[in-house]
Amino acid sequence: MNSIKDIKNNIDHINTIKDISSIFEKIASIKINQIRHDVSARKEFYDTIWDIYVKLKAGNYKDDKSFKNQNRINKTAYVIVSSNSGLIGDMNNKIINLLKKEIKDKERYDVFVIGDKGKRILELEGIKYVKNYTFKDEVNDEFTKEILDDIENYKVVSVLYEEYISLQEQNVKMQNLHVDVSSIPKEDVIEKEEYIFEPSYKAVLDYFESVMKDQMFAQILYESQLSQYASRMIAMSTANSKATNMYNNEIIDLNKVKRKIKDENARILFESFKRKG
């Protein structure tokens, strides 16, 4: 059994872990409260707009052959959205595992990674990447434009990220920014003859083309950021709970040692009295 000094040292270390995990948990909770409503509202809005965009594009697909050849690089660009640090459980590893599954047996692809944690995991796994971006605390137009400019001309762009479901649930998701509209069911296609488009069907579609990928990618980054905070809050809450259990066990051990010392001292004192008597 450890000495009282060793146990007290362990208790000090555990209290430090409890304090740190509690601070990170509170910070994550504050961040979640700041952005959760906006992200959820944006998600619902952009999911609807993206659906309309795909159906409009499918309606013009047969007439506008440029859709089939607009991307010059005949590869898939995989964009990994990871965190800049750990403390979010195993979600970064899950994202990389999904990437490994996707690129298995594929030869023509490039990997772009957002976040320093993802970069380190890729390097440990021996997976080459084209470029790494540091995930900003605030998602802004300059940051998204830099990435989108790098992947703009790829035939297919797939973004792998942590999707926010709820505070207790986050999933790994892959979102394609370039949609194969030829596979859209005919009944879902928005034909130009069905509506009056002003100034024109092509102008409306061109406008969608100019903004949708930017907005959808920004939404992915916002959602990933929210999900990372949720994962961090859960991870820190779990760490705090484990530290509390360890603390309680150390207190029990400390009391046992103290009781043992008292019992030993009492025994020595009793035997001393017996000898004198």
C-alpha cells in the first residue's frame, strides 16, 4: 500500500486533472451555446437550398454539356476537416478511418486536410496530403475561399467531417460538393418549362453555381466546429467523472492508511503499557 505522502501526491494530480477538465468542459459549453442555434438554423436552410440547386442543375444537365466537362482534374479531392488539437475523443481517428476506407484500391485522388490533428494522424498513417490548413476559430470568407480555390477544378470533391446530431451524438459524415445530377430521379428534376425564371433559367442556375458550394462548405465548417465542441464537452465530462472516481478511491486508500497507522500506534502503545505493568 502506498504511503500517505504518495497518496496525497496522487490526490493533488487528480485534482489538477479535475480542474483542467472542468475548465475545458465549461469553455466548450459556452461555445456550444453561442453557435448551436445559428448552426442548426443554417443547416436546415442550406439543406433545403442545396436540394433545390441539385434539382435545378439536373433539369439543365441534358442541355448544358459543360456540366459534364467543367472540372479539368480527373481525380477525387478528399477534404478532411479535423481539429487543431485533441480532447474531442476519437472522432479525428474515425474521420481518417473513413478516408482510408474511401481511398482503398483508388489511385487517382488528392487529400487536403484542415486541422493540425488530422495532419499528424495522416503522417503517422503514411497517407500523403497536398496541403494542410489551420482550422480558424472563426470561419470566414477568406479561409473558405482559400480552400475552395484549391479544390475548384477537381472532378469530384468529398468533404469528410464530424456532423453535429445533438449534444450527446456526433457522427462522421462525407458530403460531396460536386453532385452527379445524371442520377437524379426524373420526377425530382425541376424542368425549365415548369416555372418562369427571371432573368432566365441559366442565369438563376449560374447564380446558384457561384454561391452554393461556398455556402455549403462554410456550413460544413460551422457544423464541424460545433460538433468538435460537443465532443470536447463530452470527453471532458467523462474525464472529470473518471477523475472524481479516482479521487474517491484515493481518499478511501488514504483513510485506510491512516487507520492502519493509528491501529499500529495503538498496538505499540498497548504493548508498552503491558511491559511496564
